[in-house]
Amino acid sequence: MWVLRRLLRKKKRRTRTTSARRDYVLHKERARVLVHERVAFWAPRIGVSPNRIAIRDQRSRWGSCSTKGNLNFNYRLVFLPVELVDYVIVHELCHLHEFNHSERFWGHVEIHLPEYPLHKSALREISRLGLSRKGNTAIVAA
Ligand SMILES: [Zn+2]
């Protein structure tokens, strides 16, 4: 009985979601799989082990890192080319070594992604076009 009740509750919640929320719900599982896969690849290479990983609907950031080693990633990463996904992930993982944007931090990033300045500027350009605007990712994918 509690299962049925739970299903009903779930259904009710779904009908209340807005379209922006629906986008997030639609893509966040795919984002979670992608992020976990790339973190599993990079973390041992970088020599870090993140604490908790969360996928969020962030308006202005692709990723973030807390002093506790918790990483947050934007679900919109699923719309980016994989090299930019890797850049965001390597960037946040390197913050587990250096919690700043010092030369030492960028040195860590460079070891793993020597072409990171290209990725950094590509990502900045995408963000300038409007991270939260729908359709912006189509420009990137082209
Ligand atoms: Zn950073």
C-alpha cells in the first residue's frame, strides 16, 4: 500500500514541475552517469578522491568544489563536447589539491590537460552566450 501511495505522490509532484525543472529532471540522470564515469577516470590519475558528488541546476557555474571535498556539477554538462566535460571535471578535481586559482593550481591542470587554455576560453565563450538560455548548447555542438 505504501508503494502505491508513494507512486501517487510521485505522480502528483511530476505534474507540478515547470518546464525548466522538467529539463533538469530529464537530463540529470544522464549527467550523473557521465560525471561519475569521468570522475572515476580522472580522480586516480590526479591522485584525489572526492567526497560527495552532486548534479545541480546551477545558473552560472559548470562546477564547484567545497573545502570538504564535495563537488557539484551542472547538469548541462551533458550538452558539452566531452573534452570540455573533462576540463570542468579535471578543474574541480585539481581544486582538491589547490583550493584556489594560483599558478600551482593551473600547473596541476596543465599536467593532465596541456591544452586547457583552449578549453577554458571555449567554455568562457559558451557561458558568455548564456549558460541558462535554452539552445545555447546547439551552437557548441555544431
Ligand atoms: Zn576553479
